[in-house]
Amino acid sequence: MDWQLVAEGTATSLINLPQYEEDLPEGSYNMLELALSLPVTDGVAQELEDALKDAGVMDVKVVNFQNPHLQIYFTKGFPWLAIIVALVLAAAILIISWRLLTYIGSVAPWAVPWVLLAGIAAVTVVGVCLVRRAT
């Protein structure tokens, strides 16, 4: 089976990725290559692969290619690119948040509870805005 490179770029170009969806024929074997800013561990790559499998992406494989490059292989059978984008962005946010929190904890341990409270407040405000917007 031959894998076709669908797109390559940085994590910031993920937003434009769903536009390629209609160009992919059903059943095609596709690959995304992402150049990330921060290194990704094999554990994080495996967690991303598991999340994509749980979402129903067919024949998915996430490879920690040349750190910090990830390759994501999948078979087209549904508009997966939007789901892949959402999960990659969620993983990136979690990784960056964790690194920021551990850095703040090492520099100013007293600030950690305040940062957590600010994060919870921000997520709450965004959630309320999204719910209001949907109704």
C-alpha cells in the first residue's frame, strides 16, 4: 500500500488542513507530517494515536519521525482531518500547559495555585461563551 502525503507544515498550519478533505478519495492511504516547535516523547505520540483510534480513525499510526516531527498515517473513510486537527491541537495545548506549569513551579512555586485558578477560569469563560453562542 502506498501512502500519499496529504500535507506537511507546522502546527500553526493545522487550521487550514480540513480544506484538503474533499481532495482525498475514499479508502486512500494518507500521511500528514507535522513539524512541531517542541520535542514530543514516544509516550505522547502513542497517546495521540490511541485518542485517534478511540475517535474511530481507521488504520491510524502516529510515528515520532525525527523529533519534533510527527507523521500521522490514516485511511480515508470519513472526514478525519478535522478530528485529527482537533486532537493534535488539544495535545499541543496540554503539552505546552504542562511545560509552562512545571517551569512556573520551579521558578515561583507560590504562583502555581494562581495559574491553575486562572486556567480554570479561562476554560469556564470560554465554555460559557461557546454554549451561549450555540443556543
